[in-house]
Amino acid sequence: MASESVSFRITRTTEDLAQTVAALSQRLVKLEQRLGSLELQVDQVSSAEPPDPEQLVRLDNVASLLADCRSLLEEPAGFVNPHEDEALAA
């Protein structure tokens, strides 16, 4: 009976992690699309006038957030589940 409980918790945690990764992946795609759109706008505006320093800072911040998201998605082994020890001990 106890092994069924542990198995359920592991399965549930795995499903939660899969949903989280899927949500992060979708968010990353949207951010990449937005970054592309912003870069296109900057290119169009820069041909007419000098780039706005504030917009360049925003683009740098978005690029940094994208890099952080990519690193989180590429390193699933670095994830620490706080409930893992509880599940193994049960």
C-alpha cells in the first residue's frame, strides 16, 4: 500500500514538472517572437533616426530573460524537488 502512495506522488510530481516545462517552453516561444518583433521595429526606426537608449536596454533585458529561460529548460538535472526526500522516505 505504501509503495502505491509513493508511486502516485512520483507520478504526480512528474506530471507537474512536465506541465511546468511545457508552459515554460510556450512562454519562451512567445518571448522569442516578441524579441524578433521588437528587433524588427528597432531596425525600422534606426534607419530613420538614432536608436532609443531605453528601447535598447529593454531589448537587452528581454534577451537576458530568454537566455535564463533557455538555461532553465536545458538543465533539468539541476532541478531539486523538495518533496523528493519525503517521497523516498515514505
